[in-house]
Amino acid sequence: MRLLASCLTLVIVACTPAPPQGWSGYAEGDYIYMAAPIGGSLEQLAVQPGDQVKAGAALFVLEDEAERAAEAQAGAQLEAARAQAANIQTGRRPEEIAVIRSQLAQARAQALLAQEELARRQTLTPGGAVSASELDTARATAAQTRARVGELEASLRTAELPARADERVAAQAQAQAASAALRQTEWRRAQKQQRAPVDAQVADTFFRQGEYVSAGQPVVSLLPPANIKARFFVPEAEFGRLKIGEAVQLVCDGCGAPIQARISRMATQPEYTPPVIYSNEQRAKLVFMVEARPAPQDAIRLKPGQPIGVQPVAAP
């Protein structure tokens, strides 16, 4: 009987599935480093390490006096360019056209008077009352007044026309260039005020108010929940059974219930590569890095750098 009981126990133990193999790793965070592309003194730091910020929340402000002055200058230049372009699109001002019309009326009156004087002298010349030289003078005066009338008529037509096509194109191009310069100064000023791109926790700040920040230097680091992941290492013999999207469980001290995650990355090279030949003993030391990401609402339970255990989720 004892022998039979022992055999049954061995059979039960042999039929019981082995507990899933676990792997070791740690929590990792992909930080967002917030920096301004333009340097300046740190005028305002709106957050502190540990703060929770919403997307769009102000993080820091750099001094922007030069950018404000440049923006005002660019705005004034744009207004001037637009006014110049609008002025070229039309003829001269009504007052200037009125002056030309008045001059034209005077010239026509003088031309009419000169023509009448010429006709009178022509009738008196055969009788000897007017000399030939006086007749020539009258003819010249009449011709001169007619030419003056023609000149003023041409000036009036020109004054009523808009500028030439190439001048209008040049004026429009100047206005567009001024508009682009204004947008550039507005962009530069906006870059002095950085805001959170996503909901995140403030991981650290690197400057204090009043310090000078060079262009591109991070002022604040953020850690969104979606950027927290598990990084663990799988032996070579087990690595081939895993695949992207497979579910795993993360266990850590103080995390409470296991955290569900899915494999998001699998390394293409081992972390340990012995030289020359892989012996059986050396192959046992080969491990591959694997990353898994939990849901954002669960990821906040992990702290970057925290040791974790990882287990595969048994198939139902």
C-alpha cells in the first residue's frame, strides 16, 4: 500500500504543470526633456519636482524683452509694406488728380486763345496789318499751347492708372516678406514660454529662477505614465518562445496586485556575447533584453529603477 501511494504521488506530481518561469528586470522611464531653442535668463519656473501637470500647463518662461521689441518692429514694417502695396494698386490721390485737371483746363483755355489769336493774325496779314514775323510767333504759340494740352492729358491718364505690374509684384513681395518676418519673431517669442505637451509628472528641474539657460538646454524633465515600461532579460533558451504583443505580469515590492503588461520590444542582439564559439555552458549565459509596457493607469505604480519580477501569463 505504501508503495502504491508513493507511485500515485509521483504520478500526480508529474502531471501537475510546472509554475511559469520568471525573469528579473527593472522599471524604466522615457523622460521628456523640455528646453527652449533660444537662450535667455530663467524668468519664471512654474513647476517643482513631483508636481502633476496637465497638457498645456505652463512649465517655465525665459526673459523675452528682445523678442518683444523685434516683434513690435516687424509689426510696424508689415503695416508699412501693406500700405505701400495698397497705395501702388491705385492711381494718385484724388487731390493730385484734381491739380492736374485744373492745369489741363488752363492749358486748354490758353490753347483756344492762342488758336483764335493765330486765326485773327492770319486774316490781317494780307492787308499788311500784321507782319510775317508776328504771324510766325502766333503759330508757335498755338503749337506750344497744344503741346502743353497733350502733355497734361497724358499726365492725367498716367495719374489715374495703377502702378506697373512689376512694381505691384515687388510691393506685394515686400509685404509677404514683412509678414514672414513677423511670424518668425512671434515664433521666437512663443518659444520662450514652454508648456507641457502631455499629462505627466515633473521628474526634475535643472535651473533656478534668474539663471541663464543656453539654447537647447533642458530646464524641466517630464515622465508621462505612458512612457513607463518594464525592462527585463530573458535567457537565450526561452527568448524564442516570446513575441511582440504577448502578455506578461509584473511583480514588485509594494506594487500590490501583479501588473498586466504587453511586450513592446525584443532585442535583436544578446546582452552577453562570448568570443569565438558558443559552447553549451556559454550559451546558458546569453540573455536578451525585452521591454513590456503596462497600461498608463497601471504604470504609475512603477518607479523607474525599481527591481521587478516578470512572469509570462499562462494560456487559458
